[in-house]
Amino acid sequence: MHTSIKLALATCAVASFGLVGAPSANAVTEHCDSATYPNKVETPGAGTSVDTGLTPGTTVCIKAGNFVTTVTVASDGTITNTTIRNPNGTTHPLLGISYYAYGGQRPPS
């Protein structure tokens, strides 16, 4: 009798792992389109704003977390993530910029 109870519990444990299991492989990481934005600049450890040195008004693609968006370079040459939020709802709601990419111009020397 005890053996059948143990077997039933083990079966339930294995079945429930299938419900929780490993993280889904369906999570998609977006990247900036390299045809449109061929000039990629990595910004490891950057916050939500980065000084790019690019011409104000330039359209730039930024990646933060698993997502990308486009922003415009401000008059002081910076870009800022104002839209890509931390999905975990932490005290830092906006994610830092992982990299930015731009096309059609070179940064000033």
C-alpha cells in the first residue's frame, strides 16, 4: 500500500514539473536592424542616458533588455531610454541602454 502512495506522489511531482519547468524558449530578444543602423556602439554598464557625440536630431536605435526602440539625439548629443521598462517592476523601472546603433553619419571627432 505504501509503495503505491509513494509512486503516486512521485508521478504528481514529475507531472507538476512539466507545468512549471524550465523557462520558455519562446522569449524573443530584439536587435536593431543592421541594414538601417549599421554603426553599432556597445554601452556595457550604461544607464538610461548615453552621451553619443552624434549630431542632434539623428535617429538612433537603442537596445535595452530584450527590446529595441528608436530615439532622437538630444541637443547635447545624448540619447535616453524613456520607453523600455523593467518587466520585473523593480525600483529602477527603465532599463539601461545595452547598445545603440545609427546610420548615415559619423560621430564628430
